[in-house]
Amino acid sequence: MARGVGLILLAIGLGIVLLNATDPTPTFVETSGSKATATTVTGDDGTTSSSVAGADEPKAHDPAAVTILVANGSQVKGAASRVAETLKGSNYVLKESVNTKTPAEASVVYYATGYEADAAAVASLLTPKPGVVPMPDPLPVADLAGANVLVVIAADIAAGH
């Protein structure tokens, strides 16, 4: 009797495995969070693929709501003011340009929390395109003056402006 029960259980287990392996219907598993949706799909050939849509994609603000401070970290006099004028043409709010505390090795666009997409947009307006990174601590300027984005100009950009 135990042998018969064992064979039945084995047959049921084997049947479940075979059904799952040959089921032509894709399996969808969706997980929703506040910002992302993950989807896993199992295809006819048993392979699975996953994707995540909308995962923390930063959104840019209206340029008129973004305050920028341009700081000259180069030896080129007036470079920050010339870059600020270029950015002003894109409708950003500009603070009066300043100098950095120490010379900058490379131009960079720093952003406050929530302004990453704005910093990337600002960087795309400059040539060569500088790096985009979170606001450092300590700041390379004496006072941020309430700016959401800090553009530090080094010799790489100053030479072209």
C-alpha cells in the first residue's frame, strides 16, 4: 500500500512539473510600489524576463523655478558671468556670479536634492558638457545663495566663453 501511495504522489509531482514546463500561457507577476512597476514574464520556452518601469525617473522643473549660481573656478576673468548669460537665455533664475574658494580642476554641475534632471539639462547647454553630481559638503563657494544648482566653471569651459 505504501508503494502505491508513493507512486501516486510521484505521478502528481511529475504532472505539476510537466504542466508548468509546457504551459503556453505567460505568467505575469506585477509588483506596484509608489514609483515603479516590476513585471516578470515566463515565455513558452521557459525563459523569464523582467523589467521595471518608472523607477525613480527624475523630472525637470520649469526653468523659471530653478535658481542657478555660476562660480568661476578658472583663471579666466569673467568666465562665470559669460556662462550665466548663456543660461539666462534658457529662462533660468541666475544669482550673481561668484568665484570658487579654490581653483577647479574640471567644470561640474552640482544639484540639490530633487534637482538632478535640472542639473543634467543645464550641463547639456555647456560645451564641453561637464559632469553632473550631487551638491558637495563642504561647498566650493562661500555661499550658495539659495541656489538649487551650482555650476562651477573650470578652464575646460572658460576657454570657450
